[in-house]
Amino acid sequence: MTSYSPTLTRSDGALAPATSSGPGGFRGAPAHGTALGRGFSDIGAMVARELRRTVRSVDSLVTAFAIPVAIMLVFVVVFGGAIDDGGRYIDYVVPGVLILCLGFGSASTAIGVAQDLTSGTFDRFKTLPIFGPAVLFGHVMASVLRNLAACIPVVGVALLLGFRPTADALGWLGALGFATLVIVAFTWLASAAGLFLSVDAAASINFVFLFLPYVSSGFVPVDTMPEWLRGFAENQPFTPIIETLRALLSGQQPGASLWEALAWLVGVLVASYLTATLAYRRRTSQ
């Protein structure tokens, strides 16, 4: 256990002064534990900090939990009766709504990172004897927990409205793992953006994740779109991602869409992780 975790517990999410000096000469420096253990402890403290910020912010709670349910109701209740895909539209549209909500929720991380950067919080963190990238890992892991929790009311409302997935236990496990990978990839992308953008500009990232899924197979089949738009819809990343989740929830084999989705997600994850960590190191070394 580290002796400096109280520095991360101030109610406004900012750092409070440390209260003790460690043997390394830093205020609040840890006295026990391995470097790996201290690193996990630092990340855990940052995750707890981000979750407290979410719970104490009405805007964050609305963004994380109310908006996804509202989007579900709009597409199923308002638009569902007017869209005939030759089957049960709710079973078709729920995977698209879930991916849209995961992207929208993950994108809010850009705002948190930009706020930490512009408020001087990162400058305060770099004066503490903590694992350097713990701040970014804290944002990402808190986003994973927050967005997976947000899926529960969305799926619950969908089941009440008639959503009937036919996946077995293995299919649900695969869907959960795939959704986690989606959140991690999108959140690292948002974190990287937050290190380069102002707070206002970072907020605009939400709209990219909110509207790009509309031009995919998430809500209507791609072959119903105008020909000039069909090529983009078929080859943009949200289409194979949504098709993979739809197949997993319906108990079918994802086929080629799985490999295409994994290629997009792993590519975005690796590029975003490297960009974010390098940018964070450069920012905190100044």
C-alpha cells in the first residue's frame, strides 16, 4: 500500500497536498512494495479518481447512462415502426445502438484529458512519485468500467422492448470481450486527441462517434443507401465492428467482418496508444 494515495482524494478531483515525506525525498513517496505493485496502485488511484468525477458530475452521469437509453428509445420506439428490414428491426438495430453508445461514451475521455492538461493537473502529477502513465491508464480503465456499466440499462431496456438475442454463453462472453476491445481502442483514440485539443475542441470528438455510425450498417442495411454513399458505408470501420457484434449476439459466426473489425480496432489501439504516451511524455517533460 502506498502512503501517498490521500493526495488523489480531494472532492473536486484535483490533487490535495501530500501529508508525509517518504524515504526517497519526495513528499508522500511510497516506502513499501515492488515497482510493479506501486504502478498498479497508482493506476487504481487514478481509476478511482475518474470514477468519483463521473459520480459527482450530473453531466457525466447523463452522458454515460441517460443518453444511451434515450438513443435506444428513439430508434426502437420512434423510428422502428417506420423501418421495415424484412425481419425484427429491434434485433437488427440494438448492436448498432450499443456501438454508437460505446463510441460516444469513450469519446468523453478526450474532455477529461484536455481538462487535466489545461488545468495544470498534469503538472501537479509530474511532481509526485507516481507511475508516469498512470494518469492515462486511469482515464482508459475508468472509461471501460463506465461504458460497460452503461450497456446494462441499454440492454435491459432493449429486452423490455422485445430484443431477443439468441447467443449462447460463449457468444455473450465473446460479445463482452469484443465490446471491451472497442471501448479500449476508442478511449485511447480520445485520450490522444485530448492531449492535442482544447477542452472545447475535445468536446467535438463526441459528434464524430455520434454521427459516423449512422453512415454504416448499424441502423439500415448498406444496400438501401444511395450508390455514391454505399462505398464509404461498406468500408468505414463502424460497419464491420457493428456486424461482428450483431453476429455474436445472434449466435452466428462473424466471418470476415470479425477479422476486418479486429484489424481496425488493433490498428487504432496501437497508433493511439503510441501517440498518447509519446505526447504525454513530451507534455510532462516541459
